[in-house]
Amino acid sequence: MYNWSVDEEFMKKFPKKYKLWRLEQMISYGLDGDKLDKNEIVANWSYLKKRIDPQRLKFIEFLIWPKLF
């Protein structure tokens, strides 16, 4: 994932915020060859579900918790 508008080196000084920001960016704007870790998504779901597009939210919920649908 390439982000031209954010200084990632500065963001890396704050590991928790950087991890959340990176997860959100990867979900919203594409993976660019990287892979998402299901455990990270589940662990940070309360934060992510407030910040991503509702249609993507439903799709990710379907992928992670398919028995709910």
C-alpha cells in the first residue's frame, strides 16, 4: 500500500495508532499485494466498524462471521 499524503515514518513512532491507520487504509483503499490478518481485524473490530464504509463493513462481517448471515 502506498500513501502519498501521510508521513508513514512519523506515524511509525506511534505503533498502535499506525497499526489501526494501516488496517483502515488497507480495507478502504486496497491491499496492493499485502494480506490482512484476520486476528488483527477481529481484535480491532470495535474501532474499524466505526470508520469504514457500511457496504465494506457488511462484506467483511460476512467473511469473518458467516454464520450470522
